[in-house]
Amino acid sequence: MTMTPETLTESGWYIVHTYSGHEDRVKKNLDQRVETMDVKDKIFDVIVPTEEVVEIKDGQRQSVQRKMYAGYLLVKMVMDDESWYVVRNTPGVTGFISSEDEREKRPKPVQLEESEVERIMSQMKSDQPRVRIGFEQGDVVRIKDGPFADFMGTVDIVSEDQGKVRVMVSFFGRETPVELDFLQIEKG
């Protein structure tokens, strides 16, 4: 695939909507269509944005790859009728993220800003995985470890970046805040 300076300036990143859960299949189908329909000079890259996430389930930390935007792909392409047709008619694609063109009264695919693309790409390449837990504010939990083991409480604050939660525990008839690690609690 050879890109001329003209092609690089004309190309941009677009968001394509797919059926949720079909992103990888649609990427594969689109890559095949680009190859067989010989539009490598117009459609350069297809990405399913993913990030590494540390999930905490049953007291265990587990590192997994998660889709950042369920039901969406990023496509770097030169937008014209032919490339639009190839992408739009790929099985599983429901359309482009677009805005209505005032003059033509039809949807016009919106090109992502370079800063948006850079933010998504840097999030995908981040060395620091995001921590994702199964607790939210208001959840009733049981403390499994520490001086308050076997106490029941209500999640007050979730600090995913620190791996901590603040749980309100009824202690001597008063609500007392207790800061705990995610691994010290479980759903009540």
C-alpha cells in the first residue's frame, strides 16, 4: 500500500457503527473486502479499539482486553463514493457516525479530529491498565478481611485509580467510613 502526500492529507479517521459484539468479524470482513475490491489506496486501516483492563472478580485480579467502544470501529480512509460503498455495504456495518449535510440533505460521515484519534490511540497503548471492579456506589458489601471482617456495609466512594473503596459500616450505632482495598470486600 503506497500512500502519496496527497492521499495522506485527504485521508482521515471515521467511526463506523456495527452490530454490538460483531466488531472483530466486521473488521475481518472489511479487511477482506478492501483486498478483493482493490481499494487499498483508499482504505488504509481498520481498528477495533481495545484496552487492557484489570477486573476484580471473586477477589482475584485478572487482566483482560476489552473493547473501548462496543459496536464501533475506527477506519482510516479517503472518503469518496467508492470507499463509502465498500465500508457501508460490509456485512455487519450499520453506518457511519455522521451529521446531515445541509446542501445535500443526506448524512455526511464525520471525520474524527486528530486530537481525538491521538487520545484513543494513546489509551490503547497505555502501559497502565485501567482497573475495573464490580462495585458501585450504594452496593451492599461484606468485608472479608481486616479488622472489620464479616461486617456488612454500603459502598460510598469508588476510587478505581487507587484500587480503593470507602464503605460505610454501622459501628456502635453510627455510620463509620472505612477505606478498603477492592480485594477486601465482596457483594453482600
